[in-house]
Amino acid sequence: MPISGQTHAGAELDLLVMVNGKRYGFEFKYADAPALTRSMILAVQDLKLEHLWVIYPGKQEYDLDKKIAVIPITFLPLLTKKIQEKAPSNKYA
């Protein structure tokens, strides 16, 4: 069930997906190199996310935090497949 919104603490999330009782978050950014924000940290904590992915138009995959990773938009089809199959790891290349 995809939803989006904002928590009481002010964390915003573009997309929240629940699969098999686990919560996965998605932020979509147009920046060349998205950086970790307070909002991302709050979203992981407040919404009890298994993982948060920041999707962007670049080509590099990198971690921002233990549960937060930046991935290229071209990785999105593979990521959605892996989420449906099992609990994902950070790497999708």
C-alpha cells in the first residue's frame, strides 16, 4: 500500500511501501549528489523503516547511513523486484 506524507516531527517521505509487514521509504531527488538530511533520519526513526532509498538521476550508488542509501533511478525496477522477493540488502547494481 503506497502512501506519502509527513510525520508530526516534520519528517517528509515521498513514498512509503509496506511489503510483508515491513516498511520501506523512498525519497526522489533531482540533485547530482543527494546528502543525508535530518528529515531522512527522522523518517527512518518515526516511521520505523526497514530501509530508505533516495532515488536520483545519477549513476553512482552509495550509502548515507546504515538504513539510508542513494541509488540511480535506473536501479528502481531491480530494487522493487528484490523488495518483493525478500528483505533487501543495500546493493542493487
